[in-house]
Amino acid sequence: MAGEGMPEFTHIEGDAVLMVDVTQKGEVARRAVAAGWIELRPETLAAIAGGTAVKGNVLATARVAAILAVKDTSRIIPMCHPIPVGAVKVGFEVLDKRVEATVEVVTTGRTGVEMEALTGVSVALLTVWDMVKSAEKDAAGQYPVTRIGGIRVVEKVKGDVEGHA
């Protein structure tokens, strides 16, 4: 129950959590884009950009991980509906201090795909970390530079999504 000025949460009914019933909604084209970043040491970023990371092609591996995560979102986020994913586009940009990742998800369905896009970008960044963590340690065995952040929905569209993903 929402109080004055409080939003109404559709996944809560009394003390219970529930999956929202979307069966009466019509199927509509939907698209969501999420983004985030991982800060890394300059040497690590150079290895990623140059394709010389010890574990292999970091961004190709992170791309596949993001796609798998998008497809499995409803298995790991309890109240998420399983969605027929129509397309996924994963992009990376290696900058001076970080790698930025974006994930775009398109579907035709009864509910949006922002959770899928957010899950995809999160797993992409975690995969980058997994692929390079050995190169990030300092002499004391710490990770002074590495941070993952900025994970957010950049865009959410319901309706005309032609030409995307």
C-alpha cells in the first residue's frame, strides 16, 4: 500500500511479493538500452584494446556473457517475466580510464526489457573483471583502481523500435 507521496509498488500486495499479471496487456514492440562502466589500470585497458589479455579476447567473451545473461534474466531476477528476446546488441568503448558497455534489447511482448538490458550490462562488466582481475592487482595484492559503476537505463521505448538491435 502506497502512502502519501509514495509510489505504488506493483510487486507487493500486503506482506507478499508477487509477479505482476500481464496477461491482459497487448503485445507491443519494446526496446531498452542500459549502460555502465568498469575503471581499470591503463596497462589493463591497453591489453584489452590490443587483444593481448592473458585470458583471451576480453570483449568478445563479455559480449557472449551479456547475451546469455539477457536470455536468462527471468531465471535470476525473481519477479521478472520470461520474455521472448528478439535481438540483443552489445557494445564496448575502451577509453583512457575505463571500458564503457551498452546493451540494447528488443522484443515484442507484454512487458518491457529494461531488466534484461540492465542484467546484460552488469554481467558484461563482471565478465570483463573476471577476464582481467589478475592484471589489476598492485604489489600489495589489492585492486586500487578497479570499480564498476554507472549502471543505468539509458533509454526505454514502447512502440516503434524499427531499425534497432
